[in-house]
Amino acid sequence: MSHRPAALLLLSFLLFPAAACTAEEPAGEAVWSNACSGCHADTAEIREAIPKADDENGRAKLETFLTRHHAPDEADRAAVIDWLIAQTNP
């Protein structure tokens, strides 16, 4: 009896664990869920502060604010800003 099929299946789970389980959240959504949603449960609460997709000045203001507002990591800030803009400017 060959164990090759079972071994290949096990190997695929070891090499590709994310594909075997669930799809990952987009980075911005994960940052929002982990760092922001405890106080800001709904993006509607902050909608006025979220710039339009093409508003670079608004994006810079939000970036500056988030630097001082519990978002010290540059990559996390960029991800959450992109996600917020996508959520509020479909």
C-alpha cells in the first residue's frame, strides 16, 4: 500500500497553510479590526475625516493625524488609509 497521496496532501498543507485554511483579510482591514475598531466600531463615525481617493492633501492630513493617534507604524497607516478610502469611496 502506497502512502504517496497522503504524503503529498500533508506536504501541500505544510507548504501552503493559508490556502488550506482561509483567505487572509486585506492588510488595512486587519489593522482596522485589531487597532481601531475597539473605539471606532463603524467607519461611518469618522467618514468626514476620510479623504476622497484623489485627494492627496486630505490623505496627507489623515496620515499626519494617525501618526499621533495610535498608529505609529507607517505601513499599517498606509494600509488602513487605503482600506478606509476604499470603504467610503466605492
